[in-house]
Amino acid sequence: MRVNSMIIALLAAPASRAFTVHTTKKLSPFLTSSITTTQQQQQSQPHHSAHHHQRLFSSTTSTEEPITSTSSISGTGTPSTPFDDGTSPFEITTPIYYVNDKPHIGHAYTSLACDVIARYMRHSGRDVYFLSGTDEHGQKVETTAKNAGMDPIAFCDEVSQSFRDLLGLLNISNDEFIRTTESHHKEAVQHFWKQLEEKGAIYLGSYEGWYSVRDECYYNESELVDGKAPTGAEVEWMKKEDSYFFKLSEYGDKLLEYYESHPDFIAPESRKNEVVSFVKGGLKDLSISRTTFDWGVPVPGDDDHVMYVWIDALTNYMSALGYPNMEEGSNFDKFWPASLHVVGKDILRFHAVYWPAFLLAADLPLPKRIFAHGWWTKDGEKISKSLGNVIDPVDLIDTYGVDPTRFFLMSEVNFGSDGDFSDSKMIFKVNANLSNELGNLNQRIMTLVFKNCNKAVPTEIGDLTEEDEALLATAASLRERTGEAIASQSIDKYVQHMISMVWDANKYIDVQAPWVLKKTDTERMNTVLYVLMEVMRHVAVLYQPVMPTSSNVILDQLGVPKDERDFEHLDKEECKILLGREVSKPKAVFPRFEVPEAVEA
């Protein structure tokens, strides 16, 4: 038994913050019953237009080399990088999720990461197309549906809807949700196949070898670990059957040349090194059709074959944009090549080797960047059904609420590395960073304004001191710093910048003590409160991609007009907090969760 270091940090909070008035939620140890959140979600509307010191918890620090960006930001746009000019239309994609089972925390994590980036880009004035969906073909789906006593399409309808429902619960702002069983997708895949065939990249042969139904992947003997796939999945020997093959062996050198000339194509660097090593080991031609089951897209001109799931699934990134319509002014013309594919590390090979090889063969542009994130464990153990420790994201939302769940998952670990979830970590982090720091800071500021400034923003303020100017300058630089983090997919670093800003503001209010100034110097009190409100405007505007609902509650309390909440308004003089504007009585934004008396190591 040991005391978690985070408890010490909580107890060390300044005494002047001790009057927290947040709602407390009791979690009877640990979360034996779930609590339904009363937090109202924002409507998740599709949009791809542009309008719409000391730190408590430093998460895992990145070991990646920083990406050089051009980062003097004002108006619209994001910092430019070698793979993104900061202004062009931006397609971001999750992988399409396989419908063999209900969604888990990994699906939520990928979706949230893409949503944070997509929202940040939109608030920056970028034209965004955010795609998600479900992968519904293959032997595994056919078998699972049969075991459930269901027709495959009925099974897919049911499970696909559960993924769509999860996106709604998490307040994900995807513009499109594609299903590979949709007719327009099938037509696009068959067109793509014909293009590859015309280029001489496909031939008919026969195949036998080790195959994982769970991974929908063939493995060489040398790749097996203790008789299983590298992912831990069971493999079975596939007897010789006719199969169409893609000439992957011809693309090893071309892929290596591309990786070298486009060093930011695959991230993080550690994952890139794995891919390069795999390709250098030699590529074999890839089986891309099957004859032993029917649940798939028929091969054009040969109905005895259905397409191997990956050539079907990967094409969704283009079919959702209307491919094969590539005419000027089409969505494909506007958004392709995709700006960013975000995937789990277990499917990086398919995206970073097979997918670019297919596109090279078809003479189509490659995506600009592929980012592979890590896996989650629970309480230090691998998540599995057999251990009974699967994390249901719906349960997290019911227990903690939408925005606290979004905040924790996006801030706890370096994006790209593996992370460990525990209820204790989540409680401490949410209580410290949201309830104690951000929520309590907002409550203190707005309560002091409401009680001491005639229920309005002060009508007059005095000259700014060096301390005032320093805090405002830090707030003014926040967009640039967070923009650089988002441009390199360092989502956790983005959130840490936000946490640091709130910490600085708390330190400022403790030192300035406006509750004392009201008795000795009301003009100075007014100035301090105004500075704090202006800092909170920056914080709440820039926190919107992570916590859209809570941030807008704070912006409502500050009286920021709804049409002045995009990032371009941050440095506009006319958009600063308006002197004399009425404010309403503040309400708590973040509930505080009761911490159990002891936390076991």
C-alpha cells in the first residue's frame, strides 16, 4: 500500500483555492455502480467548412524528434510542416472499424484523437473532411454472424450502428460515416481493382500458408511467435486455393525510396523504423482474393472470388470522397491525397506498406502522413475478454461524463506510445486539472466579478502591471504553441500547454488576491479580474477541440458571442472581453469525484 503522488499534489493546492464549490460525485470503491452524466452534449453536426513553473501531471514525455514548423499564426490556418502547408483542405481519417464485436476503448481513443485534430483545424479556419466508418466484409464477419444466427448484413447493420452510436456519445464531429457494404463503395473498389489489373499489378495464382482470421492477414512462418501471429491471434494453415495476387514484391525498393524522400510519411519515428525494417526484409506478392467464403466484394469478371478484406477496406478513404469521380471540383479533387490517416499500431503495416503500394501501382497520390498510436492496458495488464478487464467507453461516459473522458484519454499519455488506464488515475487527473484548477479558477473569477462588480464585467480598469502583461502575453502565445503541437499530432503536449496556462492563471490570482484588493484598491481589483477573464477567454476558446461542451459553458459565462469563438478572433481587439457587459451568476462546470481513502499500488 502506498499513497499516490497525485494525492500529495492535490493536498498541496494553495489554501485560497480551498473554497471549491463543485458538485461532488461519490464513487464507491472503485466504480461498482455507474453514474449517469447530466452533462449536456453539443449536437455533433457534420461540418467541413471553416465556420462552424510546476505542473501537476506531466505525462510521458515524447522521445520523437520535433517537427520543424512555421508558426507565426494570426487569422486563419495552422503551422505549416513538411507534410502540411497549414491552409489547404484537410482530410483526416480513422481506420474503418471491424464489425466483429462492439466498440472498445481503442476505437474511442482513435476517434477522439481524430476529432480533436479535426476540431482544431476547423476552429483555425481550415476546410476539413473527417471520415470514420465500419469495415463489414470478410471471413470473420461471416463466421461471427453465422454463430449469432444472423444474416451477415443484418449483423453488420446492428454492430455498425453501435459504432455510430459511440461517436455520437463521445461528441465526435465526423463529416461522413462510411460502410463498406454500401453500393457506391463496392463500385469504387471494383474500379480500383480494374485500374490495378490494367496496370499489370494483379495476376491469378494459388496460395497456401498461415492465416489469421482475427487479423484478416497472412503471415510467414518466420513471423509467428510461439505458433501465433505477432498480434497474439491464432493462425490456421490455409490449404492451397486459387487466389489473385498483387505484385507487392515489385514495390519494396520503391517504398523504401519513398520513405527516404518523405521522412515524415510515417510517425512516430519508432513505428517508421519498424515498417522500414519489415520492407527491407523482403516483400512477397500479396494474396488479394478468396474463394472459400462469399461475404465480400466480388472480383470484377470472376464471381468465384471475393476481394481480400484489406484492398476492400483501404479504398474507403477514397470512395468516401466520391472516387472514381476525380473531376475538378469533386470532393476527391479537393481533399485527396488525405492529410492524415490515424491508425492503431497493429494495423500500421497495412496502411504504410500495402496501401501506398496499391496507390503507386494505380498512379494515384499517396496520403501525406500516417500516424500510428499505441495500445491501452488496464491497471498494468493487457486488456482481454479472458481477464474480464475490457474497458467499455460507454461506461466511462456514464461514470465521468463526456468531456472529462475526452480530456483524460487525450492527456494521459504521449500520443503514439502505449498507455495504462486505471480509475484512480482518471479520478485524480480529472479532479486536479479540471475540478480543482480549471473549474475552480473559473468559479472564483466569475463569482468575484458577479459579487463585486455589479454583476458585470468591470466598466473601467487601471494600467496594466508587468505581471498583468506577462500573463496576457503567455495567453496570447497559447494558440501558436498549441498549433505547433497539433501540427505534429502531439495531442498530449497540446493539452499540457492548456494545463500550464491554467496553472499560471491560478498562481496569478493567488498572488494578486483580488478578494483582498476589494477592500484596499477596487481599481486594481477590477484590472486583475479583467485580465483573468481575458486569459480565460483564450483558455476556453482553445480548449474547445478537447472539451467542446464544457468550454462553451465557460465562454457563455464570460459572455463571449458564439460567432467569436473561432481562433481567428483571439487576437482581434474588438473581440476582447467587453467592459461593462452583464454576467450571470456562475455555475460549476466540472464535478469533483470523491477519492477513496487509500490507493493500492
